[in-house]
Amino acid sequence: MKVGVLALQGAFARHGAVLTRLGATAVEVRTPEALAGVDALVIPGGESTTTSMLLEWSGLADPIGERLADGLPVLGTCAGMILLSTRILDGRQDQVALGAVDLDVRRNGYGRQIDSFEADLAVAGLDRPFHGVFIRAPVVERVGEGVEVLATIDGQPVLCRQGPTLVAAFHPELAEDDRIHREFLNRAFTGA
């Protein structure tokens, strides 16, 4: 199984290491040609407006949108969650919202860098809590029909799934725990 990791900025190498450890072939995606050869995609954290501009500059925005419309499994973390949402409430007017999951999100909703935090999360389907690392994390302000909320903090969704798309407001690649990535791969490649 070939899993692309959008490698324009952010912790793409950390995601690649987790995927490789789980037996996937991790491919750094920087061009439409690299995207064409993958069976699933990870959109990592970083700065969402910068990633949006880099998607346009690299020619990846439209091809990613087309692959998502065709059912490409995708995991988006932090900025990836923002970019995969339907609506970015406080983004730039030209910022890409790929619309793969029916969410409205607010960038840096938990505050600035100094307000970053960690929390143990009860995640649906996992046997024990998952340690979430939240860095300038987005806040989900609206959850659409068909979106499954898998984890919350104080009632706010922080892990959601819709079809083949899994999004997290936190950074699972920074935890010493591969269960979020494992769940993504299991659903992407077995439908389980």
C-alpha cells in the first residue's frame, strides 16, 4: 500500500516514519505526478494558509480535490483538518477548503502557540486513551450530517470521520502511539 504524505511543509517526515513502521510505503507528495501514484494521502499539520498557497503553487489543489471526489482515503491532522473541511471560518478569502468532511472550523481556535496543550482522549473504537498533542489547534464549530465524531474535549469534536476521510485537530504523529494511523490504514485498505 502506497500512502502519500503531502510534503510541502509541516511534520510530513514524522507521518512518513509512522506509516513505514506500520508497513506502508510512504511517498512524499510534492507534485501531481507523485499524487497520481498513491492509494491514500496524509495532509499534515503546519500553517494552513501557507499550505493552501503551496497547494496552488505546486499545482496540487485541483488534483487533490479530484482524487478526494473519487474517494481517496485521507488523514488530515491540524492544518490538514482545516484544509479538508467544508468551511474555514477565519481563513483568507483565497484559502483552499477541499470539502472532504462536512465541518466548519476556526484556525488556532484553542489559542496561540503559548496555549498549546496535551490531553488524553477517549477515542471511539480504541481500548485505552490516546495522548493528543494540540499545537495552535483548530476548533470545530459545526459538524454536518454524516460526520462521525470519534473524540471530543469539553464537548468540542477533535477527531472526526466522514467516509474515507479522517481528521484530527491534534498531532497523532507526535504521540508515541500509532493507533490513529493504524485505524486510518485499516479503514483505507480493508474497509474495516
